[in-house]
Amino acid sequence: MRNKILNGNLKIDESLYNLINEEILPTTQIKKEDFWNSFEKIIEELTPTNKALLEKREELQNAIDNWHKQNRYSIENTEYKNFLKEIGYLQEPCEDFKVTTQNVDEEIALQAGPQLVVPVKNARFALNAANARWGSLYDALYGSDIFSKEGELAITKEYNKKRGEKVVNFAKEHLDCLAPLTKGSHKDAIAYKIVDKELQVELKNKELVSLKEKNKALAFVGEKENPTSLVLKNNNLHVIIEFDKNSFIGKLDLAGIKDVTVEAAVTTIMDCEDSIAAVDAQDKVEVYRNWFGLMKGTLEESFTKNGKNLTRKLTKDKVFKTLDNKELIRHGRSLLFIRNVGHLMTNPAILDKNDEEIFEGIMDCMITTLAAIPDLTNKNQKRNSRTKSLYIVKPKMHGPQEVAFAVKMFALVEKALNLPLNTLKIGIMDEERRTTVNLKECIKEAKDRVVFINTGFLDRTGDEIHTSMLAGAMTAKTKMKQEPWIKAYENWNVDIGLECGLQGKAQIGKGMWAMPDEMARMMTEKISHPKSGANTAWVPSPTAAVLHSIHYHQVDVFEVQNTLKGKRRASLEELLTIPLLKEELSKEQIKNELDNNAQGILGYVVRWIDEGIGCSKVPDINNIALMEDRATLRISSQHLANWLEHGICTKEEVMNSLEQMAKVVDKQNEKDPNYIPIAPAYDGFAFKAACDLILKGKAQPSGYTEPILHQYRREFKDSICK
């Protein structure tokens, strides 16, 4: 038991108490006594409602389970839909409205571009993501698989000129796309200069040309006749052509271009939830301290790379001169959201008057907001929000009542911390079925605060399976994306968002590209997100953000949204189409599905439990690196729980698969010095957690993985402290 400090009726872990009192509160005008008294009152007021909302989830789930026991599901039969209305799962549609959110930064309201999600518990990752607003297109192309890595294009120890030529050619074709010349190509340019407040480009035939759309040339650095940087703007995204004829790359270029820097991760979600393993006060202190450092602008992280000692810190803003000699400042860092945890979990960092752990979502809201006050009060030299707003993403909310609860919590925290009403903006993650089918009603509850809605295929599928657990066996996980409800869900989200007036006030987002090493494939497939009307989509790395930014130059998302306004491309019936297995599977097909799920579960859980890594590249059964977090774990564990429930496989077959895949996972991690092998004992905390996630999956609240993961991670931490 860690030391607890008694303050009023709260028992607070000493390390958290000291962080707040000694580090965070001194940067505000809030007295220690006022903070803790207000916090305690908020906990007392919100805890009963939070508990009641969780009880409502269980009540609805039990009713749905009982209905499936007594009725054969068919979407053609309106009985199922009527039943959902009767129990309050489906709410009556609300009247039309438009969101009224004010004081929204332009990155959310006016720019369409990639979005990173990063574990704020890892300072180095957090800084890397915050600084990923701008990135080198040359580096991203050269180091990724956009071009073959074989033969004459191989990435070699020394610079491969052939590969470099491919990179430069691609980048200049991109310039031709976003800022075409009146004649010729950027490939033929030998000089760029500003003449009479206009960009002129000299081609190798000595001809002077300009841009077809002259206003796309925005600003520069250096001398007009010989700029060192030139800023172009397209679809409200910026691209910087960097010049240096004496640099290694620049001297190989006709115009002396050394790089093309693109505006990439326009926004980033700093994550307290699915991508981290935070189970106690020690973990939460790391999370809150890093977030506080970002909000003060002082976060730094020192590390060794290739034998060199490096320190990473937040980058400065970029300063340019417009073509008519005015100063232009562009934000140097990604605009940061903070994703708090949902309504389910509690945390032992603080105990209430009944010696019960308080709800972690309430704790996150109060403390992450307190930590953001330096930014909200202009004390941060490296500002995040210039509109004095704090953007909080709330995940895993079920329906409008839970959104209303979050909104009430935000208002109470604002009052306690002397912040103006609606300072706290909300991001609604559309990843639970009860939220999807009532999305308009959810948005209405937060219409003065909403800045973000998105789709999340993996969590949404996990909830789909759990909600309809007793309807029948689900289709194979590998075929889930082909099911009708998926397309309906993705379209519905955009259409409802536009109907509620999110354009120009909030982001409509899409989910993660989960294969960080498969960039060529991403460039082929992920353009579908801006084409769908989504003005942001998640990417797994700064490199992916740079490359995905290309899509937002190729597609004017706001124009796409204009063509979609007033349309409803999906029906409620399609959304309620349960993805049931329709064919009989062979033993080989069943085994392949078991092994694929078991390997993915073990590969992720062993790092979560034994090393406290909440998100990482985990090799799948075919050794393809995938970004795994609790959302991927939820779908895999729920899928196997469903197949067990309906006799597609047996417990013995699941256990055999887990033991076989444990050996595969051990082999994949054999070079990790911190790795604890699973086999041959199969008795470690991680293996037990993996088993419970499947065998007890049906009984988990909404199919969530957090209760089991937190239990075993704490047990593991306790074991190494003894």
C-alpha cells in the first residue's frame, strides 16, 4: 500500500498529491484548499450518476441478451428495432439543430489533415508527435516503402542517388499537383524569386512563369531574389520549399532545393486511454506530469541515439515574410487534444469517503484541465490553443445520457477552476453501437462544446459483437470489414456530423491505419478517408502523417462535404444488421481464425502486463507489424468469446491455440532483453490475462478489456516489488 494523504474525506496517493500541490497549482491562481475542496464536491456529486450510467449499460445488455434468447433475429422483422425503442436503447429522433461551438482553433475548424494519437505517458513519443506538425517529404519518401527497397533503389549505408532521384521526382510532381505553374513543371525550375509581390519561377529554358493560382504563393524567408524558404498554400495546408545550393541534396538540384517540408500532423491526440498502461498513481503521475509539461511548453526528454546524447523539446513557431513584406507566423507544433479515459474504470490513486477508488474519468478531467491552465492563461510561450480552449476527447460513451454526463462534468470542473463556460471542448468518439444509432442526439447534448466526432472500427466492432453476443456466431474477423453495417456506420457518421453543422466548427474523423511499415499500401487506400468527407484521419507515425498529408492536397475535403450535405447514405436498418456467420467453416478455417486471434492477443497482452506498454508495433502471425492497442484486443477477445458461446470452437481448442501461439510470440520477442517468455510454463500473469479475456469475455462490461488488464498488471507490479 502506497502512502496516502488525507485531505478532507479524500485519501490521495502521496506522489499525486505532491505533483498537484508542488508543481501544478503554483502555476495557477488556485489555492490548494480550494482545489481539493472543489474536487471532493465534484466526486461526491458525480459518482452516483456515474454508477447509475454503468448500471444502465448492464440493464440494457441483459434485456438484449434475453431478447436474443427468446427471439430469432432478423433485420427484416421490425420486432428487434421496436424492442430496442421500447427499452430506451434507441431514442426518439431529436429535432434538427446546428452546433454552436465557439473559440475553436483553425486546425480544427478550417484545416483538413492527418491526426496522430500518441501515449502521453511516453515523453519522447509525445514530443515527437507534438513536433510532427511539419515534416520532411524527402525523408518520408526515402525511408518508407513508397518505392521499392530492392535492387538499384535499395536503402544503402551511403546515400543512394537513384533512390534520391525518385524521391525528388515524386516531390516535384506533388508540387505540380498542389501549385501548378502556368507552363512547364517544377521539375524544370532552376530558380524561384519574388518580383512585384508575385512568385516567378525560371525554367531551364530561361523562360519566366508564375503559378496558375498566384495566391498559392504565400510567404518566404531570405532575400526576394534568392529565398531560402518559400511557403505555398493549398486546401488550407502549407508546404515549404527549402533552398540551399551548398547542401548535400541542394547542390544536386537545378533550383538548389534541399527539401520539401509539409504541414503534416495538424492535430494530435495525447492519449490517457487505449494506448497506455496506467493502472495506479505511479502511472497517472507520469501521464499528468508529461501533459503539464506540454501545457507549460517546457517538456523535455533526453536520450541516446546512435551513440549521441540528444534532448528533445517542443519546436518554436515558424516565422516568414509575406510577399508584400508583412510578418507571417505559422504554428510550429501540432494542436493537441487530450483523450481522457471513459466512464467505466476507477483508479486507486484517490479513494473517496467510503474508501472506494474514484472514477478515473472524473480524475482525468479535473487534473488534465488543471494542468492546462498555463496554456489557457497565456503563460505558455509555446502556445497550444490560441483561442483559450482545451480539447478533451471522451471515448467509450454509450448514448446521449453519457454524453450529457460528460458535459455536466466539464461545467463543474470549469466552475471549480475559475474557467469561462465552454472552455472545455468535447470530442465524441463514435465507437459504441448505442452512440452510433443515437449519434445526432449525442451531438445535441454537447452542441455548445463539440469539436470532434470520429469512427473507430475496432472498438465499434468489439461492441457490436458484445451487444449481440447471444444473437449467434459472428462472421470471421477477417471478413468483418465486408459486412453491411460497416459501410453504413462510416457514412452515417459523416452525414450526421454535416447535418448537425460540424463543418467549420469541428472535425469529422476516421480511424487508424494500423500497418506503420506499409506506407505504399496506405497511400493507395487511405485517400478514401478525405474522399468520404472526413477532415481528419488517424495515422500511426509522423512519417505516415507526412505521406497522408498528400491526400489532403489531392482532395478538397470541404468541397466533398458540400456535395454530401443534406444526404443520408445509410439507414437505421443497415446499422442494426448484425454481422452473423452465414456459412459453415472448415476445421482449417476455424483453426486459422483461432490462431490469428490468439497470437494477436498474446503479442499485445504480454507487453501490456509485463512491460507496461499500452501501444506498440506487434508482429502478427505473418510477422507483419501492426499497431495494437486495447481496441484491437477488444475485438479479438470478444470474437473468440462469441465463437466459444456458440460452439464454433471449444475451450480445449482455444487453450491449445494459445499455447501454440505463445511459442510464436516468444520467438518474435526473443531479442527483447526485458521480455519474459510465456512458454513452457504458461503460468505468467500475461498468459492468465489472455485466457481470462477470452474465457471470461462474455461477462466483461461491454466487452472491455481494461478490468482484466488492470488487475493483472497490478498483480505483476506487486510481484516485482516483493
